[in-house]
Amino acid sequence: MQSANMLLKKIVRSSVLPFAAQHGMKKDLFPLSRTLSLSLCLKQDNSCTPSEKLDLDAWKKVMKSGLQEEVSETVSEPQEPSSLAAARETLEMWRLAGRSVPEKISEEQLKAFMECPSKSAKKKYLRFLYLKELYKKNDKRKMEEKRERKLEAQEQTSKTEETSKSPFACLWASTMDKAYNWRAAQSMIFGQPLVFDMSFENEMSVREVANTVKQLVLSESCNRRSVDPFHIHFCNFKDNSLYHTEFLKHYREAWGKLLITVTDQCYTEVFPKDKLIYLTADSPKVMKSFDHDKIYIVGSMVDKSIKTGVSLARAKRLGLETAALPLEKYLLWNTGAKNLTLDQMMRILLTLKDTADWKKALEFVPKRKYCGFVNKPVSELKKTLDLINTLKHGKRQQEVQKEFAKNYSKK
């Protein structure tokens, strides 16, 4: 009996244990009941009866069934189908070839790619996915840049708030405001009057009235900050008008504290007619110099449709003197109308009042409207401009070139 047990141990060690060690299945190769029965047989004492025998055929069947179960468990693990794997390999090959292939693609998109009927359709579908992914990346990048700009703006505003809260800056701003207000108060007593005619509300749309008020606000601020400001008069101003509502939007509570004169009377009732001069671009008379004893009137009107003659007709109806700025005398006028904005007129008049220099004053005219300042006599410049225009239009070019060669030397 002992010799049989020893033989059985040798068989188990030589056959089963190396196989289990090779496949890593010392513990999981056999079920619990089988290992217990085997260990009982191996560890059996001499008291075991000689009639008990181990059935090797049954033990082999049990080993084969365990191996089949382990193989079935390993095979039953989920694996990607071969068609999807092949599609992913083709996509990777196309990406390496430099084609427009998205970096990330889902299973649904991969199935849709496989269902495409032709190669061109597959290319178009991948191109669509590639552009979609690219747009998402660009949107993400733009959002990050916007977030960074917002943070930078917040930092700058915080810095400016810190500087504005400094006592020196606050003291400087308050003292300058007091100085500007003091000049404006002095101009209301000793300054030269400047009238804005506010009777053109019916000639404009609501948008044009809003633009007019914006220009008047700029004119008032420019006048208040000048060295010798005008005494501004708003004549023909009616309460509860469009002008009034727009001024309240801009100034709010400060509207009643402005150092200007607002009246519903006409300027002919406030000032003598012989001192009034209506400035309009349609006037046949040209303003030669600035007169400190006169009272200039500016029409408060923004005409997008360029309604010519409206302010001139009003001045003639009232029997007032008119004048136009000498734009053609000092500027090589290019294109566009000669109507200027109200804030530009204010800057020109303030510069004329302080310096009496037309060249400095007319620098506030938009540069898109003129080519430069006049340096030669006007008659010669007109001749050259006429010749250039005829050459541009192509009318009798040879004759014009001969006349040009005769009249002007090579120098």
C-alpha cells in the first residue's frame, strides 16, 4: 500500500504540477471538491484499506473538463470585431499618409464610415469629421483667448482703479474740474457768445437728432476745456422736445448745472441783428478773418441726406448776414460735401479765436476731404487740376500734353 501511494505521488508531481506551474493555475485549475479528494488520497495513512483505489480515468475526465472551462472563460472575454479593427488600421494608415483624418473617432462614426458605399464617400465623411474636430478646437482656443483677454482687462481696470483712487490723482482731477468750471462761469459773464440754432428738429429724423446731440455734447466739453471758452447759447430750444430728451440721456442730473444759456427765444430777440453772422456752407460770402465783436450762429443739424440751402434760407428769412469758411482758399479740396460736424466747427472757431491762424484751425477738417494745404496761387493750381482731370478722363490727351509742355517747363 505504501508503495502504491508513493507511486501515485510521483505521477501527480511529474504530470500535473509542472503543467499547472506552466499555465499559472495551481490554485484555479481544479475545483475545491476535487483538490480535497486528491489531498485526502495523498495524505492517507497506512490505516487505509487495500480495497480503496483511485480511478485515474475519471480523474483525467475531470482535468479535461476544467481545462475546457478555463479556455471558454478566456475566449468569452469581449474583443473588438475584426472589421472595426481593420477600419481603425486603415484610418491610421491614412493619417500617416497625410490625409485629413480626425484624431478621435467613436464607434458610431466608425460604423458610419464602414457603411459608406465608395472610397470617395469615405474620404468626404472623414473630411467632414476632420473639419468638425478642427472647428471645435478653434472654438475652444478662441474661448480661452477671450477668457485671457477678459482677465487682462480686469487686471488693467483694477490697476486703473487703484491709480484713480490715489489721493494725488483725485486731487488733480477735482482741481482741474474746478478750474474748467471757473473758466466757463467767467465766459458766461465776459466771454464771446456763440449761438446754436435748435430750430431744425422737424428737418431731421430721430437718429439724426441723437447724432446732433452727441456732437453738441462734444462741443460743450471741448469749449469748457479751452483756455478762453465761448458763452454757449442754445436758442429756439423747447422743453419736452427730442433735443431735450436726448440731452437728459447724456447729462441726467447734471443738465440743470451746465454753465450754458438755454432759452426758447430766437437769437434775433436776444442779440442785435447787426452783430449776428450765420455760418453756413451754402453762403456765397467767404469768411476772411475771425471777428471778436460779432456773434456767430451755427445750425444744430446733422443732415445725412445733405439738404442744401436750409440754414441759408432761414438766415435770409430773418435778414441776417451769412458766411462760409474759406475751405477752397486754404485747402486742396478732394471729395465730399463741405459740411462739417458741430464739434469740428467748435474746434475751428476756438483755434481762430486764440491764434487767428487758418492753417492751424483747418487742421481739424477731416483729412479724407482734402489733399493738402494751398502753397501756390489758386489760378495756377486750378489749371494744373483741370489738366490732370482731362488726362484722367482721356479727352484729347495729345493736345493737353502739348499745352502742358508749353505752359510749364521741365523744371
